[in-house]
Amino acid sequence: MSHLISATDSPGLLAAISRCLPGLDGTLAAAAPDALTADAANPAPVAALLQHWRQAHPEAGPHYWGSRVWTLLLWQPVYLAVLAVHLAGCLPRLAGMAQRQQGGFVAGFSLLPGALQHGTQAELIAAAGQAMQAACQPYLALINQQLKLHPKMAGRLQADCLLAALLFVQRCDARFDNARLQTLAPQWLAALAQPDASGLLAVTLDDGRQRLALERKVCCQHFRRCDGELCSTCPKLKPAARLALLKQELSADAVPA
């Protein structure tokens, strides 16, 4: 099967992925001094990001601050890897990624120059899983210098992000139907060394369509904010309440499965 993105080098890949997902904007360059990196010798940018969310929502507490910053730091390497593998059939070099933050949000990044990795889908998923672990775990260590985020919670949040990226692939390329995603999901989770940390839930809508949604196994802690609430995929919700919210959301979404 041909891929949605045809890229022969890293600049072409990054430009194409940015068009698919605005905000995931990458360049090839060395890290700026104030960039968010997983470098233990430069913990100040991650500490500053944590301090932003402490000040923005002091009422939410450390469970929220830690989970919020962790998911902000991991979403770009995770989405970049998953989209590159399935939309372009390759994998860029994640080692040395430097991320940009503004106003507490993380969007935009730079990579060190390097050739794209090619291989079979299984080979790329395995390589991407290892690359995501290597790129993200040092961030967790930097967070834990400031507050403690339980590794089990961190792993489940990363698994949720991974499967959310896989669902986004389906939005970009309809050839990734529900059956295909349900086959790919356990492969990706195994590659991330989080085999049971998240899942995909099949939701049958009133018109008979079947859509997939995240079946989270951990709460993102957003409800702890003064303006927060439980999201539609939150495991704190009873199954019937979660299903009702998901049916409402997915019915309003015109993207076909």
C-alpha cells in the first residue's frame, strides 16, 4: 500500500507532517539554549514549565501539574513517530529533539540532522517504540526532580497519547479502518513496553456506525482544576456515563470510520 506522504528526506517529512497536523512544526537545527530537552545537564526549561502550571493552577496540586507537564513534553515525539511510520513509512531520528514552549504550551521542535529510517511496518513500530522511550523517559526524570509522578501513571498517559495519535492517523487516511487500528494498537503498546496501559473502545452510534475511542486506564487529572471536569474517556466515569458522552461526541463528528 502506498503512503499518504511521500518523503525522501527529513525536511520533506517534517513539512508534510506539519501540513497534516498544524502545531507539530519541526525543523533541523541545534537546540536553542531555552529549549525543552531531555538533557539532565539543562533541567531549567522543564522546571520553568512546571512552575508555569503551578502558578496557573495552584489549586490543582502536584498530581495535575506533573501529569500536565508530562503529557505536554511527550505529545510531539509520540505523534511525530506514529504519523511518520503510518503516513510516510519511515522514522526520523528522535534523539536530540528540542521542543519549544510559549505560555505554558509546547508546540514546535527541532531535530538533529539524520537520515530517515526505513523498513517493514513491524520493524518501524519496534524501532519507534524504543525511540519514544529513549526520548521521553529522561523528561520523566527531570519532572521527578521537582515532584513525584508515579511511573505507572506516566506509562499509561504515554500509552493514551500513542493511541490518540493512532486515531489521528485514521482521520488523515481513511484506509486505516477500525479493524486495522485494533490490530495495530497492541503492536504499538508492546513496542512502548506498555502492553496493557491503554486501549481502543468500539462505540456503536445510533445510526449503526461504529467508531473507536480511547479506553483510558488513568485519569489525566484535569478535573482538579477550578475550571476542570472529567473528560468523556475518563476511567473515573461509570461505563454507562462514559459511553453516553462518547456517543454524543462521536455522533457530532462527521469524520467517517
